[in-house]
Amino acid sequence: MWTLFFPFYRQTAGDVRAKFIVEAANHPTDPEADEILEKKGVVILPDIYANCGGVTVSYFEWVQNTQGFPWEEDKVNANLKKYMDRAYLSIKELTKTHNCSPRMGAFTLGVERVARATLLRGWEA
């Protein structure tokens, strides 16, 4: 069973019968509901991952515009698959390493990457 376009709050999380949730909105699950759903064994593919495909393709469009060279749809799809697969595997590895939820794995990966990029650019906290 899938639940679509439904925000999850503490008051309603106990009623959820889905085994998997893909968050299509921006953070539709509040922290209390997240905890309830995790205890119920519901696997949540967090918004930060579920929505990144569109952002990635927007980046590809920017690259094409700056190069003045359009890509074929097959190239866009192949590159998107490569990036999405890599991101998924990175999140999955973090969830195993830190024994955490996919949401925490995705957030951890994002924070680590921003911190690394900040240091590489010579900015210090």
C-alpha cells in the first residue's frame, strides 16, 4: 500500500499501514511522526533524495546552456541514473555505518559534502 501526498504528523502516523513511503513534498513528515513510523518498520525514502532527480536534471540543463550544446535524452537519462544510483548507494552505506534511518543518512551525506566543499574553497567556520 502506498500513501500519496499526505503529510505525516504525530496524530496520524499510528494509522499508517504503508510499508514504504516516498516523500514527494518537502519534509512532509514531522519528527514525532518519523519516530513513530520508524518504530512501526515503515521505510521512508526521504524527500531530500526523492526530489533530487529534478534538481539534478536542472543542473544538466544549466550545463547544456553554458556549453551551448544540447544533450540527447538518452544521455540525460543515463547521467541521471548514474548520479541517482551513486547517491542511493552512499545513503544506504551511511545508514548501515551509523545504524540510522535513510533520512538521517541523506542529511548526514549532505552536511558532510557541504562541509568538505566549504573547506576545499578555503572557507573556515
